[in-house]
Amino acid sequence: MNSKRILAGIVLYNPDIDRLKANIKAVYEQVDSVLLINNASFNMNEVRSLINGYSDIGIINNDSNMGVAHALGQIMDYAMQHGYSWALTLDQDSVCYPGLINAYSQYFELPKVGILTCNIIDRNFMENNGFMEGQQCRDVSQCITSASLVNVDAYRHTDGFDDKLFIDSVDFDICINMRIHGYRIVKINYDGLLHEVGHGRNVKLFMKNYIAYGHSPFRQYYIARNHGYLVKKYPRQFSHVKELIREIRDELLILLYEKDKLSKLKQRWRGLSDSRHM
């Protein structure tokens, strides 16, 4: 174990118990302790039975579903209060690979690192990891929350996770915030996480490769709403023309490759409208 104390935090909302079991088993031996943030899950008796026998697994229970952003903030608050150097954030259904923390530890001393991330292997589709041959790490503008290793000291100097987002774009918001405050997002060339984003698949649009994620209408609302909010929140980070093109592209992908098209588009349009009032 690296000398720096590392916390793993997992946000729970009605988790699949078998997947959560694999998640905890994969990360438990790699970190100093695990913290579960329960957003009012109905199956917490099963979760408690699952972790019975483990030491160093704590639970914080929220009386209602406070959202992913609030729960991630609770993980980071706990890490700051209890003297952890790094906090690994995980989705409840993601499973990290053995050796992930050891791989990350090779980069702890890089200057101004705010978040370390890795190659994400999705169960449903293939995605280029962006590395050139022989390249071991590179700076990126953003990364997903799951398997992100957050520098606790760097996090202290940011504005923290934004509760307004609830779900979706929470990870991109903290990445932008890190970079605004002078910290780097560094991706290492290591296959570190087995993950699943919606029910995505590789598709083509105008001769280019894209991913049709298959998100529900409920998720489409938050994706559009929260992205619109981020464009407003960080005007220097976004081009309105590029964002309009991106929205047209995403709507075309729904029209061409997804089911329940009209419902998803209506929810996106509602989300974009609501983003103006956040």
C-alpha cells in the first residue's frame, strides 16, 4: 500500500447487489478504507449483509436521494476531515481492475495534479483511448467520475461539486473547476475500469464514428439541462456555436439510432429550456 492514505467512495442508489459485491471486492484491498454514500436506497439491508465481515467500510445515509453531486461532495468532505490524501470515486456498478491504485501511485508526484484517470473499458462499445504508441500519460480536459482519483488538497482549492447538477455533467463540472484553479487532469495509459454507460453502441454519422448511448428520456433531460447550465456557468470555456452543433449532432444520433425518439427529444428540449433558469 502506498504511504499516502487513500479513500474509496461509492455512491449508492438502489444498487444491483451482485455488481456492488464485485465492485467492493475489487477495490477493498487497494485502498485504506471504503465509504458508501446511501441516497435512500430501498435495499440497504442487503447492502449491510454484503459488507458484514469487512472492516474499514463506512456508510453515510441520506434521508432522500440528494443526487450524485451532493454525495460526491460528502465523500470529499469525509476525506478532508479524516486526513486522506486521495479519494477514489466509483459508480456503484463499475468494477476497477487489480493494480489500479498501484498504477496511479506512479504519478502522485506530478506537479499540480488535481485528478488522475485511466482507460475505461465499456461493456457495450469500443472507444479509442487517445494515447500515442509508447505514451504513458497525458493531460486531458475532462474525465468521468468513476475511477477518478481526486487529490484531496487540490479539491480544497476548488468550488467543490455543484449540487445544482444532481446527476449528469457532475464530473465535467469538477474537471473544469480544477483546471480553472490551476490543476491538471492526467490520464494514465492503464486499463483500469470496467464500466457501462447506458446501453451504448458504436455508430457512424456523416462518415465519422460516434457512440449512441441509449440513455432514457429521464437521463436525456438532465444531460441537456446540465450541459446548458455548464455553458452558462463557464462562458469562457465553451463556444455557443460549437455547442449548438453538438446539440444538433446528439439529436440526430437519437433520431437515427435510438428508440423512443420523440420522448427523448422532448425531454432534451425541456432540459435546455430549464437550464436558462438554473
